[in-house]
Amino acid sequence: MSTPRTMLLVGEGNFSFSAALCQLYPDSSITATCLQCQEEVLRHEGAATNTEIIRSSGGVVLFEVDSTKLGECASLRGLVFDRVIFNFPHCGRKSGVKKNRELLKNFFLSCVQVLAEKGEVHVALCNGQGGTPADQPKREWHNSWQVVAMAAEANLILSNVHPFESEKYKSYKCTGYRSQDKGFHVENALLHVFTRSLPYSTVKRLQLEEAIDGERVQYNMPVEFSDYIFREFLSTGSTHPVRLVQDFLLSGLAEQWSVSMKTETHPYLLTCKQLQKFCQEIDPKDCYWINLLCKDSPHISVELHTDMSKHTDQSIILDSEKHQGVKLFRSAYNFEDDTERGRGLFVLRPSLLPQMKELKTHRPEDKQREPLASITGDNGENEKDSDEFKVEGKGNEDPYWGSNGIIGSLCGISGLVFRNVPISPWNMPAFHELCLTAVFPAACEPIKMLGKHLETLLAPYRVSLIMEHGCLGLVTQPMGLVGKVFASNASDNISKIGVNVSLNLDLLATLLFSLPDWRLLWSHDPHFLKHFSLHPSLGQPFQLFSLFPQHFSFDISFWTGPAWGERRFHALVREASLNTVAQVKLIDTFSHPDLNKTSYCYRLIYHSETHALSHTQALKFHKHLESMLSSRLEVTVR
């Protein structure tokens, strides 16, 4: 912890702590304040001596300063401090926990007005008062001062908590027990260190333009993905955990085989024809269906909904059989016979398999082979989008050509994909997928061989191999499936087998770096990014920068309307809450026998590992959700 240049102390009694700080930090500028008037303070034993020590050290002593109204103090106007300290705050006498919680909340709201942008707030509390797991023994939540929740009201997060080192401040003599000139026990007391949280960013709708089959199309990216695209996690030189995990996997595979990563950019949109041909295992309900804004050619236009004015985000999320898109798809619509209509159905890519199928392979001499550090992803995440990078492996010293490239040579791409999934702890609406493909001699059982090699790489992180739906799945608990190895139709020669590998890099990064929540991967907080800029070892747990964040639970019930769809409901929850809802549980349903209406009741769990989330902020998000449900899905909130 660096030495602060400026310090403000509030709620001082006899000023002994401020005097001790002056001696401990002689180069710091210290301003010590108290609530009482000067005459009352000087009655405390040693107060006069302590104030003289502070002033002789160049510090400032102020009386009658209310710690809950620091912004109104004329003597502090225009000043900011690197550290604001409040030791053992208390309302006085026999005030209960509710009054002391209110004191804490008002202090936090006040101190941020004089706190430097990167400053710290230090609050010392007696053992048990804070209500965090650091307290031993820990009090019941309702009987504590709930210090983390109170700080969150001022957009502050708990960054550190450690024992209050009273022996460090030798001249410190605590006072004020029940508003008297008496000391109190500070054994096992804790010092709580708070810093500013990043503010919640405004959600913006992004309009994208892409080339599909040689024609330019425009569409609105669903709002809940505004912060997911263009983040460049897989760019060259990136130290983001997603990139670190990709490099680890490719290095491990390169020990056995030649690995080649393609870096061409690919559009976010897929045609329904591509979806049907290459992603048959993906349920259409798990896709984000997109309505184009404009087209260069009239044959690309197909309306999937009768009234698009009700869907301001211009995206269509299919939830039931009555939707035309699902009907066309599941009835095995013959797109070859009606190319124009088939090309008109677009989805945000749920997988990179279609793009991987379109990769062009080259002979080894066509391109110079580069080191593994040059491997990168797609979607504008590399300046040299047209390059092909290759990594030499130990195998295939005498490769020969198959129908899909060199036998035993792995070729792949990686990038962002999208899934329309319900909100739950391990469901990701967007994640980075690493796709690899190869052709092997059938005799070597390539699916089993690749699966076993990946299992060996990931076994230290509790990943195991199972047979699932005709493919090998890589699974771990509690996440479930993190990747799979399966056959492709790359080769029509029975002596050779085409193999595909699909890996969820985000889930693997969450696992390998022991992150409690996959949403941390998308944090803009410099604490998170700085940690990984140091290239931490895989398996080294990440030290959270927001300690003991609170959960808030709110129920919502409503009568459904004509635009109701449960997947659309989950998408709106993400948008309205700025991804602070960690879990959605269906609590109850009721069908009215006379009105032909159905009522749903959901419980939403608000929780954030990256931002300060207060009860006030969570309730604000919840009220915003109620408003959006009424306007977007035409439900009647009960």
C-alpha cells in the first residue's frame, strides 16, 4: 500500500491517532477533524498535546466537521484527499445497528465528494461489526453494520480487509466509549479499505454493416451485446485470460501436431442455410435471429414478424413453434429449391463451424511458418487479417495430403459467438470459441486420440472426458460441457477421418484462473486487466478486487402479452440490468380459466463481481426492467 500524499481523518476524539500518523508519515499532509467544538475536545486527556503535534508537523486541525456533510465544510472546499480515514465510527451512547448503518452510509456518500479519483477510504470497525466473512466470529447479517452494502451506496467496493494494527500507532489511545472519555476494546478489530468502483456504462445500440455473399447488409446488434463486441481479447499481444488459455491449448497441441490458425475476419451473421448445413446440433431457439435494416438486393428481405415496430432492437429471438423461422427450419425447408427465401433468414453466429468449413488450406511452402505468439483470432482482432500463421509440432515429419489439407495437421480459427440462452451462473450469451479441424488416418482413432490429449492438458483443472451424443465431451463441475471432439464429413475416403474440435475459451479461462463468475472476463476494471498483464501462471487463483459483494433478490410477476417469449424475457433482463442479474428462477405460474391469460412469477438474483452494486442500484435496475417489459413484451406487471 503506497504512502498517501494527503490524508483526511474524520470523527477524531482526542486526536491521538492523527498525531501518531504525523509521526509515521512525516511527508504526508494530514487534515484531522472532529464533530465536537474545540472547547469540548480539549477536555479529553492528551487532546491539547496531540493537536499541537499535528500543527507542528504541518497538519491542519478542524473542529465541528460533520463526517456525513464533508462537501458542505467550507474549510475542505476544493480539496481532495488520497486517503479518508474514519476509525470506529459510532452514533454514540447505546445506538443500535440501524443508526450506525445509516451513519456509515451517509459518511460514504459524503467522503466521495472529497476523495481523489484513485483514493482510498479506510474504516476501522470492532470485530463482528462489519458483517463480512472476515469477521471471526461473524455476526448475523441483520445484526451487523453491513459495511460493504453501505459503501456500495456511494459506488465504493471493498478492496482489502486486514487486522487493525493498533500496535503500529504507539501513541494512539481510543476514546469515546458510550460518548464518554473512555477507551474500548480494539482487539481483533478490522481495517476495511474501499476504493471507487467503475460507474455503470450507458447501453448503446450499435448498427453494423457486413458483407454477406458479396452484398452489404445492415442490422442492429442486440443491445445486450454492445459491450461484448470489438473488445479484441484475442488480438496479437493480448494478455487477456481468454487469449492466455488459447495459447496454452495451442502450445499443448503443437507438442504433438502441426497447428495452423487462420486470421481472416468473418461476419457476425450467418444465413439460415449455413446454420442448417453446419450447425445441425444447435437448437434454433438458442440463436439470435436478426432482422436486416436495409439490403442492396430485394431478394434478401424476409419478414419474420408481423409487427417489427414492437421490437426496437430489430432482433428477433425465436421462442416457440408458432414463429415462422423455427417452422421453416424444423420442417426441413428446402433452401436449395428456394435460395432467395433461405438466404433471407439471418442469425448471429452461434458457432464458428460454418466459417471453419470455408477455410482454404495451403501447402506448407505457400506460407512462411511463424511462432506460436503470432496466433490470433478473427473479427478485426488482428491488424494482419489476411495472414495465415502456422506452428510446427513434433509429429508429421513426413506429412501427406488428404482431402482437407495435410494429414494430422490441425487448422482452426477463434472468435466471438452468440447463444440465446436463459440466465444462469454458467450460461454465456457470448463467448469465444476455438474451433480446430483436421484429417487423420482412420486407424489411429483420431477422435479418441485428440480427446485424450486435451483431457491430459486439462486434467489438472478437473476436466474429464465423457461420451455424449456420439461425440467426446470435455466436462467439469459445476460448469458442465467446456468443449467437444467429434467427426466431420471432411473426407469421403474411408481410410481417413475428419475431426472437429470446439472449445469454449471463456469457460476454460474461468476454470483455469479460478474466477468465481465468467462475467469477470468482461470487466473494464484496471485491477483485473493489470493482474493478467503480468502473465500469471495457469491455475494461479485470481485475487478479487471487489471483496464480499452482496446479493439482492427481487421478485417480478406479470400477465403475459402477445409478444411474450421467455428467451426475450431473459434478453431484456440482461439489457435492463446491465448484466448484473446472475440468476433467474421461475417461482410460479398461473393460468386464468376465464381470461385466457397466464401469469409468471420470477425471482431475480442481482450480483456483480465487477461493480459496486447497492440495494438502491439493484432496485433501480428492477424498476427499469418492469418498464421495459411493459413496453417491449406488452406484459402487465402485477
